Amino acid sequence: MNTIRLVALWLAGLCAAAAQDPPILVGAVVSQSGAHAGLAADYAKGLQLWRDGVNAAGGLLGRRVELRLLDDGSSAARAAELYARLIRDDKADLLVGPYGSAATLVAAGETERARRVMVNGAGPAAAVHSRAPRYLFQTALPYAAYGAGVLEIAAEAGYKRLFILARDEPQSREMAEATQRAALGRFSVNSVEIYRAATLDFSTQVARARAAQAEAWIAFGDVRDAAEMVKSFKRLDYAPALFFARGASHPRFIALVGQDAEWSLGALEYRAPPGAPVRNLDEAQGYVAGAVLAAAVRNAGSLNQERLRAALAELELTTMLGEYRVAPESGAQTGFRPTVVQIRGGRPKAGMPLLPYPQWEERSLIQ
């Protein structure tokens, strides 16, 4: 009995000591006011969902995780001073990047000087990693990855002539320009066709695509743009062999054009497992940033920044955004890319699509 009592007391002492271990503090700067606050709120929610999940599973390295979010007021210029505060004053153990590419680029200047690892959870632009930072690792879905899947499909189908379009905004331009660069040498491809936001008539673009005898129409914009393209196609009796629009995977696209959405290809940006509470890309990116950081900490077995840096450089992990892999020299993401889906029976379906995109007189109503 005495031995059993001593063992019980020893175990109780260990548990008490563990309970007294301070939490692991994860710091991030996320806009909570200003122009970006609405979108950044979803990114913050994704981080909070990850925190709650990891704590429910026993924490990280046997310690509870605490998340501290600072508000930059939607001003990217404030990111550096706020990350300096997280490092110097709050003594954050781990860092997750801010919302937006501009803020991430500014923040990385501070974290690189401090030799502190930061996970880039919401900075998708290529410029963020263009200077090959040593301590920055991208878990955001890169803009440059959006065209990779559709180029593979076009090549598999034997299509050679592409017509690439982009809404006049930085993210869509970067997606289209990266796709155009990747297509050079394999396809005949136009200079990227830029159209104004809120374009309702794509007659000019259709005329140019016809003149180029384009087999694949590849467009980067929003859901409304995709719908207006389909309306223009039908009105002008135009049907390229392959029609891809980034926004065509969204349920609102089907609501806007009904059965005319059939056979369109779109980009599915994340695939949440059944029961996951994630509702959109920003939430998914917040959650994945935390999940990647936690996996690296477990692999490193430590919060030591050099060990953590090495773990993130070598890590391969399946996430709802795809397979986490980075270029070791820059930390840029190389594994994540959207899944190309095709609207069939009113729903987006993955897998090799059925091509060509049917001519309008060949279509019949779905019962």
C-alpha cells in the first residue's frame, strides 16, 4: 500500500508540475478594424479553430496553446512594429503571419532581423518570397498556383491554343500571368487579356478568342465575371472546347446561370474533411497555418527557432489546401494548388472532366 501511495503521489506531482507549465504563446497580427477587417476576421477564426482543436487534443509539447492577436487597423505599414512587440514585449513563442501579402512582406522584414520563424498564412503573392527569406514559410495558397491544374487538363485533351483573361486587379493578374508563363513553350497563348471589373458584356473578348481560334478559355476573376461570360457565350453562340473560370466552382455561379453552368470548369480552393467547421478559404488558410506550425513543432520537439526552421523546410503534410511542401531556399509554397472541378448535375465534381464543352444546340434540359 505504501508503494502504491508513493507512486500515486509522484504521479500527482508530475501532473501538478505539468499543469503549472506556462502556455505556448502564438502571436499574429490580424486586422480587426479598417478596410480588411471583414475578410481578416475569417482568417482569425481559422486560427482560433486550430487553437481550440489542438488544446482539445492535449496541447502542444504537453502545454496549452494561447493565441494572441494584435490589430494593425488594416495598415500594412504597422505590421513590423506589431511583430516587434510580439517578440520583445509579449515574448511570443511562435509567430503566424498577418492577413495580406503587403503586411506579410513588411512583417517579414522584422522577423528576419530577429531570426524568428514566421508561418506565412495569408500572403499569397509571389513577391513575399521573392527575396528568399530564411525564416518565412508559406502556407497560404499561392496566386501562381491557380492555373496549374487547368493547363494539365488542356495538355491531356490535346488542346494547343489558349485564351487567358484576368479581371483588372492584382491577384487575378498574378494568377493569369503565372499561367501564361507556365504555358509558354507548350501552348500557343495570347498576352493576358485584361477586362474591367463589373464587365457585363464579353463580346469583345469572344471576338478575339474566335479570331485566335482558341480551344481553351481560361479566366481569372470572381463569380459574377464567370456568370457574365457564360451569358455572353450563349448570346453569341460561342463554346470553346474548354471553359475554365476561377469563380465557376462557387454555388452562387450556379444560382446566377442555372443549368447553363453545366460543363464549366472552376477552381476548388480547399477541401475540408467531413465535419470540419471551416466555411471559406480565409478560414481554411488560418487553420492550415496553425496545423503546419504545430506539425513542425512536434517534429522539432522544441521551440528552438533553428530547429523549427529546419523542420518547416523539410516538412511534408497533407492539409485541406493540399500537400504542404516548400522550396527550401525561399520558403515559398510548392505543393498547394486548387483542384479543378467541373459542374455536372448542378454540383462541382473533381476528376478528369468531360470535354469538349458542349455547343449550345447540343444541350438539353436536366430533369
